[in-house]
Amino acid sequence: MQRKLILIIVLFFFLWPLNHKAFAFKGYFKKENYVQHIDSLRKEFSTQKHIPEKYELECLIALSYYPELKNVDIEFLNKRLKTTMAARPRVNALFKQKKNRTYRILINNSITDSSGLNYDDVPFNARIGIIGHELAHIVDYETKSMLHIVLNGIGYISNNTYRKNFEKDIDKITIAHGLGYQLYAFSSFLFNKADVNSEYLKFKEENYPSPENYKAMLTKHPEYSCHIIEKLYSS
């Protein structure tokens, strides 16, 4: 009986990273702990997903938190941006039925003086947070009509208050899906450790919550622990 119990415990910890429910509200992802599970993640979460091999693992882990996007067509591609990542519906997809829409998540891996944070400089755990944020944008797009998406875009570009509130709503979706720790990790890295230009940092300060604001948002969810945040990211 004791040997069976030990075997069950060993199997649980071996299979735990493959269980989506076990993923939920995980404080820290170490890349080396998940590389061996890439095939299982591909099998479960890569349907209609086009991901550069270099970024595949973190994208699949983030996608595992969004089962509603399992059959949504999403292409991840490199592009020079003034920010780190961006999620956008393809223009031609706006005129299709929701079930036929396609999306792109753009990844900035080239830096100029006017660009934002290079994705390749972001730690693995924080990458999952920002990918989760962009996937939350797609969840939001999926609930809206073409007209609503266009109006959102106009409001986003033309009104600073609208943009800040909109991004906060997207963060709430990310947190509710279980990637709040990773979202905080990205914010903490950006504001405390990243080497970025002042223009980009000012944009982030004006339009996104600070690390302290994220901590406050997380405390509203009983699933998140302030102790874990302090333990992992206070330095």
C-alpha cells in the first residue's frame, strides 16, 4: 500500500506540468522544466497556431491558459515595433464571421532608438505574462463585432484615458486566466531592470499599471498570494 502511494505521488509530480489545471496561478515558469514537454504542448495547443520555433515553448504555455482560443487561427511573427508585442486582427478577417477570423501577434525582436523593449531581452517567465496579455486582446476581439473593434481602435488611438482603461481591462482578463504573476513579472522587469529608452518607459507609465498597481489588482483575487509575489520578485 505504501509503495503504491509513493508511486502515485511520483507520477503526480511527473505529469503535473502537463495538466492545464495545475498550470493555473503558477508563480514561476522555468524554461528547463518545460522543454521536455514541448511535444505534449504542441499536440494540445498548436492547432491553427503559427509560431516561430524560437518562441514556441512560452507561446504554447501561455496558450494553455486560454482554452477558448484553442481553434482560433493565430500567427506569431517578428516585426519591428515601438512596443514589445502587439495583437491585431488581420484586416481581411474583420469582414468575416467570427469563427473565420484570423489574428496576428507581432513580436519586437529588433531594437532602434525609437523602439521599445526587445522581446529577446525579457526573462522567460515574464515573456509568458506579456504573451498572455496579447492573447487576452484576442479574447476581447472574439467577443466584438467588426464595428465595435474599429470603434475601439479609434478610441485607443485618440483618447489617452480610453487607452489606459482599455489596457487595464485586458490585464483583468489576463489575471482572471491565471497569468497574473507573469504579468507582474513583466512589469517588474520593465520598470526595475530593463534597459529601455525614456520615451518607451513614459508610454508604459502613462498607459499601463505599475508593478505596485498590479500587486493591488492581484490581491483582489484569492487565488493569488502576495507572499509569492514578494518572494519571487522583490530584489
